[in-house]
Amino acid sequence: MAVTKFYDTMMKFLSGINKRAHEREFGLQGGEVLSSGSVHSGKWQAIKADGGTGTVVFTSLSTERGDDLNGFKLNAGDVLYGEFTSMNIDAAGDITTVYAYNKN
């Protein structure tokens, strides 16, 4: 009986570790390609500026904690990690497309 309980406890523990390990694997959770022109809502764990040259400018970039990073700039190819809930991309920026990686 004690061995079975120990086994069950260990399996739950290891399952939890495995689940947390996959939460940050960006490709496994999918993502979206977002362009300027409207406010986008979702749950993202990272944002990558589309390749090319220049910067992407966010007129609005909100996090789960309620922070709003108005005017934030992200250089081409750079990745910003966090817990994002909405964004609006400035159409006047050099780059107008970002990849938003879904949060599980």
C-alpha cells in the first residue's frame, strides 16, 4: 500500500514538472502573426519582431499584471518575453508585423 501511494505521489510530481517544462516551449504552444491596424487580444508569452530592418513600435502593449508599455520599440529579430494580453502595432513603424507565441 505504501509503495503504491509513493508511486502515485511521484508520478503526480513528475507530471507537474513535465507540464511546466512544456509551458515555455514556444513552438509547441502555437502562435499568431499579427499586423498593424487593430488591437489584438490574447495570451502570449513572447513577441518577436518580424525580420527585416528597423523597429516595430507598439502604441499599446498590455501585460497580465496590468502594465501598459505604450510606445515600446522592439528591433527587428528581437524577442520580448513576458505575459501579454493585448497589443496594437503602430502602422507608421518600420516593421508592422510581429509573431506572438501563445501562452498555455
